[in-house]
Amino acid sequence: GKKEDIYYAILGGRSSRGINKAHILSTVYVYGLQLPQMDDYMFVKRKDYLIKKYQREIAYKFLYQNVVSKACQTAGRIFRAKHKKGLVVFADSRYKWDPMQGDFFYKCFPAYFKDKIIETPDQKTFESAVSSFWGRLAL
């Protein structure tokens, strides 16, 4: 059967949708963080309430707690069966370190993702890691 990659842009707001082609997926590229829309009326009201109740830092942790979960759900489109193998690329350095949230997003990854994450500092290292990954699967 034909294998397929999906380049998936994480977009904020209601227009964000998952793609379910699990039977043919081999790779999912997740670009960006699905941050809430800062001008959304309900977001602003919830943010103001949480800041007033908990302080700014804790309020934003509540507001951003679903960001990594949504990215993992997108990535999980590959893994619908135990035997299924695939590659997930989180192509945004903020998953590791965000100027405003520090390592909050990385800490939110479930253990089964964190144990397998490989950080690549440049294009050449990335290409080598991807080649190595697919080569190990063939053995």
C-alpha cells in the first residue's frame, strides 16, 4: 500500500482540525503551537478571571495546558495499532523552550513521547536522525 506524509499546521481557534488517514500515514509534521486566540472574547474573560484568582504565571499554565495534548493527538493519528510504526516531527523550538513559558510545553509531553524525543540542532543532524530511524525499522 501507498505510504503518505502529512504536513500538518497547528492553527489556533475553531478552524483547527485533525486529519484521519491513519491507515496510510507514515509521518506527521506538526508545525507551531496551537495557542489560544488572544483576542477571542471567551479567552480574554477566562484569562482575566484566572489572573485575578491565581496570578499571571499560574493562569497561563491553565490556559496553555491543552497545547501539547492537541499536538500529541495530531501525532497519534499514525499510531492506531500496536504494530504501527511512524515518525512524528514537532517542528517548533517552543516545544522545547518558549521565551514566555520556559520548558512548560516540554514538561507537558506524556512520558511515552518524552522518552522517544530526539532534539536535532540543525538540518544535517535532523536528516541523519530521520534516515537512521527508518533504517532501524527495516532491520
